[in-house]
Amino acid sequence: MAKKAIVLLADGFEDVEAVTPIDYLQRAGIEVTTASISGSLTVTSKWGVIKMTATSTLAEVTKQGTNSYDAIILPGGMPGTANLAASKETSALIKDMAANGKLICAICAAPALVLAPLGLLKGKNFTCYPNMEEKVTDGKWSGDRVVTDGNVITSRGAGTAGEFAVAIIEKLLDKAAAQKLAETVLL
């Protein structure tokens, strides 16, 4: 059975941090659902250059339940990350997926602004965009580009989006699939 991941999109998402994981995971054979956290399927990126049409809404995903997905991916970018953090529905979905042992993946500001307030970095090794670690009081910050600790994968920012996606592929599939993808895209 194919692995499935959901990428939550909020207006103001960081272009590369959303598009790269979507593309790389699909190339690796992982089924990706993009879900807008607003009622509209159209979501605008941080720079306004990309207007993405999500495949679903958060409400539709929530109705399906968390057992439909193996991983959730949270792009960074402002104000996208703040919009994710402000959404009670987003928080509920993330907490439910974490409680069910699903893979929780966040990049840039999302580890500090979305995961930390939910208690999902408590006692965990993590990384995030520089200086955002100051907002996390109960995790163990690392300067590494990508950090995997149990079912949580975090990454620093747009420049690490490829490595972030490869780490997700390794966790969902295996090291060989991740390495093959990395070689295919010349990462």
C-alpha cells in the first residue's frame, strides 16, 4: 500500500518549502495531498508568485481522519506559519496525528511556531530557522540542516528543503529510496 502524506498550505507559505517536498515525495511514489487551511482551494505563497490550487481543504482531510495519512508536512514562511499556528483545526489535526504515531514534519519557522506550542518538541532534538529556537523552551536545538528525532523531522529553511524532503522519504520508505531520489534530482 502506498504511503500518503499531507502538506498543509496557508496563505503566505514559503514557496520552496512547500513545492520541493511535494515534488520529491511524489517522485518517490508517495501519494501527496495538499490541503488549504482556509475554505478556498487557492492558496497564495509568501512572495505572491505562486498561487497553488490545493487538492483538498483541511475540513475535508479532517473528515477522512488521520489514519488516511502517514505524515503531515508544515512549510514555513511568513505569514504562512503564523496562519498555521493560529488555526485551531490545524493544531487539532497535528496533535491527533502525533498521538497516532504519524510522522510530523516542519521546516523553517514551523517547528518553533507550530510544533513547540503543541508540546511536540518537548525533550526532542530539533532545528529551525536561525533565532527561532529562542521561542522553544523544552526542546534541544541543533544547528544541523535536518534533524530527525523519533516521529518528528525538522529543518532550517528554504535552502534545506531538498534534504528535508529526502529525510521524509527515508522515514516513510527506506534509505535506498531516499538515496535514489537524491541522486535523480542531483541533490
